[in-house]
Amino acid sequence: MTIGGVTVRNRIAHAAIVTRFVNNGEATDALINYHTNRARGGAGMIVTEPVAMIGLNKDPGRLRAYDDLGMQSLERLAQAVEKHDCRLLGQIQDPGRGRHEAGRNDAAIGVSALPDDLSWTVPHVLSTADIERIIEEWAIACRRLRDAGFSGVELSAGHGHLFHQFLSPWSNRRIDLYGGDLEGRTRFLRELIRAIRAECGRPFIIGTKLPGHDGVVNSIDKAEAAAIARQIAATGEVDFWTFAWGAHANSLWTHLPDAHNKGAPYLHDIAELSATDRTIASAALGHITDPNEAERAVSNGDADFVFLGRPLITDPAWPEKARTGREMEIRYCVSCNSCWRSIIDGKRLECDNNPRVAEPDEALWQPARASRAKRVVVIGSGVAGMEAAWVAAARGHDVTLFGESQEPGGKTRLHARLPGGANLSSVYDYQYLAGKRHGVSYQFGVRAELEHIRDAQPDQVLLACGSRMNVPAFVPKEIAEAGQIQDLRAFIVPFLGLKKNEMKSGSGRLVLFDCDHTEMTYAAAELLADIFSKVTIVTPRERIATDCSLVNRQQIYQRLYDRRVEILTSHLPVSLDDLEDAQLRVANVYNADEQLLDGIAAMTYATARAPSDELRSPLAAEGFDVVTIGDCHAPRSLLAATRQGYQVGNGL
């Protein structure tokens, strides 16, 4: 297709993603690797993370385009991407008052002296002269991008950032030319678009990401979004557009929907908003993970092309594999938002299902053959063991994997059966199929004992037996041993697979003691809320989901409160001596005040885990070379388990 006079080889574009691969304004080797691999992997167009383009925002973590000193770095990146027939666009964005990291932003600029809903940052208000100056600065910086070899730019005017703040009647309280009515609120963006076109000419792509519905009262709903779109279209200078959901508020999570949502949840609304002006190319955006979803979006006429963000982090060769009919070889995004969490936490971009993000040969990578083939036994079929097994086999080793369960996946497979967990199955499905291709001998339904390992005569044993939840101190030993109170994993098994009409409601209160704080615990709570008449989560911390990203935590609170789940923070159960009275005393962890929870039908717990490494010492005593991985090494996240499995398998 042709956009803005520029030919794009296909209908797949990489959406802007912050990588943390920029250092002191320059493109690092990791950033070059990251974008080169997505270009080599088949994307037709890539939009970079936001570029530093104005004097008021010289963020060293952004590519430098506010003066000529950054040109060499910009040219290097553009050449690396464009030589693969992939169009590179720079993103124009300033967060304004918006902030989702901890603390406030003292350097924030903004439209009005109003606080950010999340951080309560109040910005320095831009004067009319400030606005006129930074419009000129942005336009000149865009010319630098063009001169460096970029094919265009995208203005990010959604997600609650600066341009969005000008567009919104809620956040824009100005009474000058850049506020008031719709024409005033859109003036900044319209003038900027015209200035960029005047500076850069054609062919040069100018795209926009506009708010579709920001979820803030008295702000931008779909009707207001359509009115804004008409104003922007009237400039006659926009070559493509898409529409984004959420803002820097409790609705932030809506811009990164997870697997609790259907695929492509915003596609229909984006199509309706794009119909405002059909001469502008439209892009589908939001929770599109499968090639069939992307193909339908284009072939049905809902969009002219598709933006993929998280799926191209997971597999940079997603487009090429789809093009050549190798969908079964795609490592699929599980929509877990670990990537978002890693960059918000100030770390480099990471992925649960791709341990090789930004490696030089990431796209279409296959492990190098080992100089000497070994016999390798893997004990455990969770994601760490499965990852190590297929990678080791691909390196030419003779690999046998023993799994106590009948199917692969470990606790991740259990999570995949809970609400919102379905996409997780793609992690172990990929690992299993890769292992089959490379000759792993899978022995499922076998509890590995010493004799199994002796018979295999391995050169290397990888112990990946997972972990078990610790019994809380308030649960008497005799009650725990009798199975009267089970850990959450065991407790939910009888309820898995039940249909709504098979679930029994009105059966009393379920108390869930939470010292885990991961997504799986709250997915289980959702399931249990459909079974028990009341679910109460008790945790000693001041909030729940502390081990989840902000966007995931927002969704968790939304879903739990929608189901009227009671959340009791900063409390611990005092004692549990008698299960017959259906009561439980809990105490505040700070002042020891007690309260009574009654009507209890059942109780379960999710706690910190201990490695199930009982075989480690006996194997070592017999002289086997034993390496523990995954939870068996130390309880860890899915991301850490997959990464360690890859590292160990690739190191054999």
C-alpha cells in the first residue's frame, strides 16, 4: 500500500513501544538489534518509541532529535531498518502531566494547572508563546528525522499524554486560543500537523493516534472522539490514523487489554471513527495477537493495516511466519503485560515468551549445534523444564523429559484454565511442539525416581520440579495434614471446567488468604466468586496485587469489585482452632484491632512457595551433575522461568 506517497510492503506495522535501549539520546546496539530484527522479520513499517524533539523535554532515554548532534545515531537506526524494505517512523509525544511511575514529575509541562489522576503531578502551564515555540521545534526535529532517512512520523495524541490533555474538555481549562471550544482544544494538534508538513513536504508520512474513549468522566467518549477526528481530518495533511483507549487515570489499563478481553476489542469502534474520513488510511490497534485476527481486520474492510505491539515483542518474525504459512511456529504474545511492567520499572524491555529480546540474531533464531552431544534428563514439565528441553535438543543433545502430570505446562497450565489465562497455553504449546520437532523424548505421567535417572545414564540432570505453597502459620498442623484447608492450587481443581449453570451459588463465604499477590491468585478469586455467595481476600499488605504491573492491577481491582469481592488489606488471621463455628478472627497488622468474619463455608490460601527439590541431594550423592531451574531453583515469575530455561538449555 501507499501512505503519504511512501510505499509500504505489507499491512503490518510495529506500534510504538518503549524499550529502554536508548542511552544518552543515542541508539544502542540493543535498539538497533531490536528494530532490525522486526524489519528482517517482515514488518512493513515500524514506529519508534517517543523521540526527544523539543528543548523542554531532552530526556536522555529518548533518541535525540532536538539538535543536530543526534543525527549520526538517527541515521544509523534509519539505515538499519530501511535497508530491509521497512519504513521507519519516529513518534512525537510528550507525557505532559501524565505519569505512571512512582513519584511526581517536577519537570512536567501541561495545558492547565490540574493534577494527573495517577501521580497527582501538577504541570507547569504552557503559555501561548511556549506552544508556538515548541510547534516550531517539533517541526524542525521532524525535518531532522526525514533527513536522517526516516519515512515519517506518528503524533501520539492518545493515552492521556500532552496532546490528549489539550483535546480533552476535562483537562483543558484554558481560555486562550488553545482552549475552550472544540476548535480551540484541537488547535495545538492541527497547527503542529500543518507545521510538520510545511517543514517536511511530501512524500513523508504523517500519522496520528487519537483518543477513541478515554474512560474519564466529562472527557472524551466516542462521540467527542468523532468530533475531534473531523477537526484533524480537515487539515488535509494526515496520512493515517488510529484510535486509542484509556488515559492517565483508572482507565489506563484499557489501552493494554489482556486475555480477559476478546481479541481486537476496539476494532469495530476504530472502524466507525475512521469512517469520519475514508481518504485517511486506518489502522487496527489493540489486543490483536493472531494472524487470522489481523487478516480479518483488513479483509473485512475494518482497517487498511494492522498495528502490532506486544506480539512483535514476543516474535519479531511473526509477519514472515504468517506470510509463509508457519503460524504453528509463532511464539505468541500471552497479553500478560510483563513487557509494560519491565519498562515502567526502569528495566530493559523483556517478554515472558521471548527470552531473546534484542539479541542480534533474534528473528528466526535457532540454537547453534553443540560441539559434543550429551544425554540430558529434565525432571519436570513446567515452562522452565520445557524451554530447557527443546533448546537443548535443538543444540543436538539427546533429551528425555519426565513429567508427573499427563500434559505439559505445570502451574502455568493450571493458570491457563482460569479466567483470562487462556493465552498462557501458547507458552508451553510452543515449547512442546519445538521439542517434538527436535526429538525430545517426552515421558508424561511419570513421577521420576532415582531408578529412572540411573536407567537413562545422563551426563546432565535438569531438576525442574516446581514448588509448593507454604502452609500459613495460623493453620494448625493437624488441620493442614487432614486436608481441611488446601492451598489455592489444590482447592480450585474441582471447580475448573464447570459451566456457569453448573456452579453453585449461595454456598457461603470463601476466605482467601493472600500472601502471593500474582495474577493467578486473582484469576482464581474470579472463578470462586461465581461459586460462593461471598469471597473475601485477606492480605497483610496495604493493597493487593503488589507483584503485578499497574495496568494489570487496575484490571484486577475492576474485575474483583465488579464481582463484589471483599478486599481486606493490612490484616492477618489470628487463629483457626475450630472450623465448625464458621468464623474467623482477623487482626490489623498495625494496631492489632480484631474483627470477626462469619458465614465461612471454606478457606484457602496463596502464599510464598518453597522449591520442590527433594531429588537434588540424592542425585548429587550418586554423582549426577544436577542443575536446578525454574521454581525448583527458587520460586519465580513466568518470565524468569522461561529465561532461565533458555539460558541453561543454550549453555549445554
